[in-house]
Amino acid sequence: MATLSEKVQDVFNEPGCDKNQAKGTKERKKGCTKQLTPGAAAGGCAFDGAKIALQPITDVAHLVHGPIACEGNGWDNRGAKSSGSRLYRTGFTTDINELDVVYGGEKRLYKSIREILDKYDPPAIFVYQTCVTALIGDDIEAVCKAASTKFGKPVIPVNAPGFVGAKNLGNKLAGEALLDYVIGTEEPEFTTPYDINIIGEYNLAGELWQVKPLLDELGIRILSCISGDAKYREVAYSHRARAAMMVCSKAMINVARKMEERYGIPFFEGSFYGIGDMSESLRQIARLLVQQGAPEDLLSRTEKVIFREETRAWEQINRYRQRLQGKKVLLITGGVKSWSVVSALQEGGMEVVGTSVKKSTAEDKEKIKEIMGEDAHMFDDMRPRDMYAMLKESRADIMLSGGRSQFIALKVKMPWLDINQERHHAYAGYVGMVELVKRIEQALYHPVWEQVRKPAPWETAATPSVSAKAA
């Protein structure tokens, strides 16, 4: 098995990433993003990226081998929903202490694995390496192998300690763990010509369930979603799919590419955000399946579903377009949302005055230019003071971002809507697009903004005249 450093370099040399392939050998070794400073809040480490990529696998136990703070900070930071098991919502950690740092934490890890199997009997356990346990030399691969042999259950090491890089690297290292230990280890009860994988979809706020009914209607079966609302066995037999769709930009490009190489599963990159992108994704899925042997009537049936759903969605969106027409939106997000949400907002009649591209790839940026034009305002790392100034000067009517920057908009007394992974509303598919437009309209025209922008009573009170004061 390859060492951690070899895995990291393999990910940095990913052939499916055009950005890294354009670099020289020296530049490529540095990776995709600026290396993190230990102890600094840098927006997510490799461990965090690995955890959020795999935690939506709902029926396995996710065991963090490290100090309790690593599990405390990484628990429930992504609102992935489950239609079945709730085990993924339980936080497991070895909670190593000072003595473990001195003498090693491998025995504690082994006992923790045994305790989880005794109490919960999950189909598998995922064990996550962290900075401290990696620095003291704990060999989680060896412990997991011994435990798997002893107890007869898969115990999967996820070797992505935080110090090796940023969140995006952790996503890919999580994918490598699936490729090395999970995918291809089991067989499905049956297969169909309509089996697909969806890679990089995490079922945030239940978004997968807004798309799945349409696929079910077309007879298309999601053999495995990696990893939203997934079960361990589904991921294990995902190598039997006929085609795959990759969501969330290049977060798991290595999984999609290597499954194509190893098992002949063609894939494309698509988005479920916005009416146009949703329709195109359905067409692409149908085309790939037909190319892989599915009946050709799938194409015509797909077009009928698209026509019906688009008509229904536009009828509902048009109720809001007049009140949203020309409204300016500042979009502070990253990855696939930096361009897919732009398209969705434009369909709702709004204008995107700027979008962040801090976590976006070169391909993401090109797509933004295609949608917004060559003069698109893209921000690599917009400072809070710049966000504040932009909103204060009324260059935007509403800000869509994650929870950490909401207070900037609220300080300026401007509407704000959560678009990030912690959100509680699903915006995927045709139904989700209507929901997004509805939520923006509600945020913009909420009566609270009129009230908070009014001068305070003591500011509008009449100032006593000079003569009155003299009297």
C-alpha cells in the first residue's frame, strides 16, 4: 500500500485536473492551495475535507483517532440527510490524552473499534487519522487491518491528517480510501442497463431527494451516491454502474476517473442547480446510458419529462420574476456553486455583481466567464471590509453566502440567504430552483428591513431651538 506522501503526490498529479497538469513538476508538488498554518483557522484542513466527504455514508461508524476537539469541530458541519440509518450522526473518537501521545495510541484505537462493534454492530468502521496521531507515528492502517481480520468486519483507514493540506485535498484522499478499501469489494443482487453513480453529491438538506423522483420515473436507478444518503454496501458495489455523473466540481475527480479506468464507467461533470443545468444533466445521463446499451427510447422519454418539469417550474418562477427583476446579488461561496448558482440566479431575473472563486478550479472560472461574460467580477478572497463596503454602497441588494459572513450583511442592514453546506433548505432540481427564488424574494421583501433602516426615535425627535434653550 502506498505511503501517505505517495498518496498526496498521486493526488497532486491527478490527470483529470487540467490546472495541475499545466504546472511544472516543482509547482505541482506544492499542491492546489496554499499550505495551512498549524493552529490557524484556515477554512478547513485535509482531515475536515475527508470527514465531510465520507460522513454522509449513513450506516457506518465514523471514528476519529485523535484529540476530542477534532471530532468536536468536525461533527455535523454539513447538513447531509439520511433516509435510513442515523448512525452517521453519532460522534466517535478515541479522545487520546497526554499518556497516549507519549506511549502511542494504537491500543486505544483497537479497543475503540472493538467497543463500537460490540455496541452498534455497523457494517463497517471508517477510522480517520488526525495531526497528533500522525505526528506520534500511530499506524492506523496496521490497526485497521488487524481489527478487520479479528472481527470479520471492514475497518477502513482514512489517512488524511490535517497538516498535509487543505479541505479539497482531504476530499480526494477520502476518495482514495474508498478506491483502495471499499469500491469493488461486494456485488449487487442484480444490475440493470439504467444503473448510475452520482459522485460528489452529499444530499445537503435532502437535495438528492429532489432529483431522485425524476430518475425513478425514467427507470434510472442510482446504484450508488458517493456519498449522500449512501449505505456501505452501495458504495462497495458501485463498480457495477453503467455511467456516472460527477457533481461538486473536482472534489472527487480522482474517484470518477479511476472508476472509468478500472471498470469502464464513463462520466461527465454536471450540476443540479438551475433549470438549464438540471435539464442538461438529465440529457447527459440518458445519452451515456444509451451509449452503454440502454434502449434509445430513454432519450425521448427524458425530453418529455424535461419539457413537463421546465413548464411547471417556469410557471411558478414567473410569479416572482417581476419583484426580482434586476436585483443585484453578491455570491460568496466556492466550488461548483460559484457558477451553477450564478446560472440559477440569472434564470430568476437577477444580476450577479460578483462571485467568489476561492475554492474553484480553472474549469469553474471558465464556466463563470461563459455565463457572466469576460468582465465577470470574480473574487479570490474577498475581505470582510470589502464585502461591507460593497453592500454599504448599494452595489448589491442581497448577499448569498455561508453562515460565517452573514453578520457582515446584517451589520449593513441588508438581506442575506444561506447558500452553503449548513443550509436547511434544498435548492437542487426544478423544485429546488423554485424554492431558491421564493426564499430570495422573501428575504428581499421581509418587513424587518424597512423597520431596521428607519432612524431611531431619538434620532428623529425635534431638536430644541436656541431661543427655547435661552428661555
